[in-house]
Amino acid sequence: MKYKHAQKQKTVTGIMEKITLFQLPGIGIKVIGFYFFALGSILLLVQQLFSLFLFF
């Protein structure tokens, strides 16, 4: 009984590993996209601040 449960657990973890392997590239793309978005917004903010300082 215990052995059967361990076997089932093994297949579940295997499936989970496969899912994470398939998801990793997508997550990487999302993270890179988020970093670019954050960088872009920070640059925009800095640009706006500079234009404000130049304006005064």
C-alpha cells in the first residue's frame, strides 16, 4: 500500500517537473518583459523629472 502511494507521488512530481520545465521559458519571458517595462517607466519618470528641472 505504501509503495503504491510512493509510486503515485513519483508520477505527480514527474508531471509537475515537466510542467515547470515547459513554463520556465514563459516565466523567463514574463520576467524580462516586466524588467523592461519597469526600466522603461523609470526612464520615463527620470526624463519627466529632467524636463521639469530644465523647465524651471
